[in-house]
Amino acid sequence: MVFIKKYEEISFVFKEKENFKGCTLLNGWHGIGECGYISVSHIVEKIGAKRIGFIITENIPQFITIKNERITFPFEIYKKDDLVIVLPIFEPIKSEHLKFTKTLVKWCIDADFKQAILVGGLDNRLKDENQLKAIYTQAFIDLGKSISIPTLDEGLYVTGPLAYVMLFSELHDFPAMALLPYAERSRPDPIAASIAIKEIEKMVGITVDISALIEQAEKIEKEIQSLLKANKPQTEKDDSDKGMFV
């Protein structure tokens, strides 16, 4: 038996009847440095969150894969205690960004979620003395929580699904915030994702082992250095290369 919450062209499908009253939604998107996806998927794995449902759209991406010997869906929903995680393994097609995000916020409100925490990324070419910035809806500020992460600078813009989720959260007075660590825009950035995770730990009271992300970052850095060395102009190479060829 399945339980379906349907909103026109988008459905939330669950294997069992769920109660989300007072829960926190965690959601990360693909974007600069893949920070949102990396951080959220890592949390799912490390805290042992259970897959409880899926989001089905009219034009759901036609991709599946296998993980832990079972089929993955493009948009999956996980739960651990009062933390609910919406994990978009693929992004919705661009024409569905608006409907998908608008419906996600409506579902959170209808299901009586307490708040939402989103993860994105900022171009590290704009980095200042802070490791990350944040965006808060007024309703989140009104919760009276201590806000220690600096707000995104005026004149900078956030785009994509995360921007839509924050926009509709503000419109409907839903408490939401977006964590935006500075990240490499040209490649996945596990270090930036780990910075977001450490903030999420403090906010929702979980503990997440990030050692695998650090190892992944070191591996990426070694690969980059190897490529840079291989592509170095011959005139710039070390003298040790001399005399090796005739």
C-alpha cells in the first residue's frame, strides 16, 4: 500500500503513513561545487537515514541507477528522527523548477514542518574572511534563534531551485534558511560541503563523520596537481627532465 499526497502534476509518494509535524526539512541542490548535493547525500549515508518516499513529477528525469543493491529514484525522501531530507539525485528539468519548488514549500507548510535548511554554494572568487554566508526568511529570524552566520552580501545573487525555495518560503512566511559555503565552481568541492555539514550538525543536533569528504578532497587536489604538472610547458619543467631523451 502507498500513501500519496498529490498536488496537480507533482506527487509525494510514501510506503507508510507519515507524520512530519515539527520536523526540519533538509534539502541540497546541485550547483556551485555540488555543495548541496554532496553535503546532503553524505548526511543521509552517515546518519543512517531511512528512505521513506519519493517525489514524482509529470516530466521526471528518465534516469535511474543502483545504490546499495536497490534502484534509486531521481527525487528521494529520507527520514531520521525529526530530520526529513529531500535528496534530488537529479535536478528537475528546467521547465519544472518553478512547479517543483513551489510545491515543495506548500507540502512543508501543509505537513506542518517546523523549518527548512537548504544548502547551496558561493563562488569562492568572492570569498572574504568568512567560510560561508547565509540567507534567512523573516519567519526564520522571528523564531528567535541565534543567527551567527553572516547574511549574503547585498548585490550578490542566488539562482536555481534553491532561490525558488527561499522565495516561496518568504512569500508564505515559512521559516527557512540557506547555507552557502564558498566553493570551487569548476569542480565538486567536498571541503565546502563539509563546512555546511558542520553548521547543520549544530543546528539540528546530529553528528556526522566528514573524514571521507576530507579524503575525497585530498584525492581531487592530487589529481588536479598531477594534471597541472603534466600540462606544464616544456620550458618550465624541472632540470631533472634534461638528458632523458636523445
